[in-house]
Amino acid sequence: MNQTADSQPPYQVELDTTGLYCPEPIMLMHNKVRDMSSGEILKVVATDPATTRDVPKFCSFLGHELLFQQESDGQYLYFIRLG
């Protein structure tokens, strides 16, 4: 799960939750994945540090695969393959 920016997975949908705080990023993720198909990859950009806890739990609980997770300069990046 520790990949470089150059090796980030390709993705079909991007969700920018910059500036939002818990629980909004996870609520928006729930809404976004409803419009996606199994196997598609969602890129999530966030600034809320709570996402480092919430996104892995979201994936585990709903059967999605967290492919990539990175923090850089207060910005959090996630790539999630839908189960």
C-alpha cells in the first residue's frame, strides 16, 4: 500500500473532500460508490486527518479494497477498488 505518486493506480472516479470534516467525507464516499460498479476504482482526496482511521474502516466494513493511501503536506489520498 506504500506506493509512490508515479505508481498510483488508474481510477474511474475522483471525489474531492478537501476542507470537509468527519463525517462528511465518509458520507460523500457512501453516495459516490452507489453510482459506481464493482471493480471500479475511486480516488479520494481529503484534508481531514480522521480519514486515516475512517477510510480503512469504511473499506473493511463494506468489502472494498484500499489499494493506496498517502499523506503529504496535510493532504490525504486514497484509491479504493469497489467490492
